[in-house]
Amino acid sequence: MGMLLESPQFNAAWSTTLKLLTGGTLGLLLAIMLLSVFRDSPLFSLDGFLGIALPFAIIMGTAAFSVRGYSIEDGQIRIHRLGWSTTYPVDTVHHAEVVPGIMKGSIRTWGNGGLFGFIGHFQNDRLGAYRAYATNATDIVHLRIDGESIVITPNRPGEFVGRLKQDAAWEPNVVPS
């Protein structure tokens, strides 16, 4: 588990699309909460409670799983979250390449498709089933880890793959962006 104040080596820059999706969704959820507070039914009723608790739970739940950045340290790829991190051992990475746009045409099968990130399980024709920890569609690094496809979006993808190359026993592919 990572520390809350731990600083990632590579930022997870948000695309304009992600900013718009997050802003719009937060606006809608906050409007639902405000309407629940100012409507005629009491806050202690079931619908009053749900109108506040459900949007709040959605915001907090998705924020907890958001991606703050990425680092490679102590033989681990670390995906920094809000107060914790997801890790993958570098020695389990069999392939890494920079592939802008590889998420195009993806269908979300389980996860979050735009509130604080594109995080979860997705599928498309190029990758098949894959897991994403993404915040934009341009700085994409595709990893193969123990047979699983994983997509991450560090702000300097070529440098990220270069760091992996230093720490791994294989030659990762770097596709120019």
C-alpha cells in the first residue's frame, strides 16, 4: 500500500474529455444532492437520504479509485491512487510499448468510464479484454503482465517504458508517438 503523500514519478494528466465528463457528472450529482436538501420531503425520509447519500457515495467511491500517477520503484510498477496504490512486479512484465489511441473503440465491461478516470475492465478489437488505469487517450503504455493486457497513461510514456527497460530482463517495444 502506498502512502497518501507519496509523489509519483510520472503524472496522470487528465484529457479535456475526462475533465468535461468529470465536471459534468459532478455537477449533476451535486445538483441531485442540493435538490434533495431543498425539496419538501424531510431529509430523514428514504428518498431524502438516498438523494444525498447515493451521489456522495458515488463521488467518494470513484475518487478513491482515481489514478494520481505512476512510478517504477523497488522492482514494482506502482499505480498511485488516493491514499493507496496498485502494484505489479516489474519481472512479470513481458511486453511494454507506447501506443497512442489503442483504447479507441473500447467497450467498458466493468468499471468507471469517465468520472475521475477510465478505470476498470474494457474490451476492443485491438487488445481484446484489458484492464485500464487511464486518464487520457494519447499517453498510452500497453503492458502485458502475466498474460493480461494493461493500459496506463503516464505523462511521459517513452520515458516510462525506458525506465522499465532498465529494470527488466527483456527489451520493451517503443512505438513512436
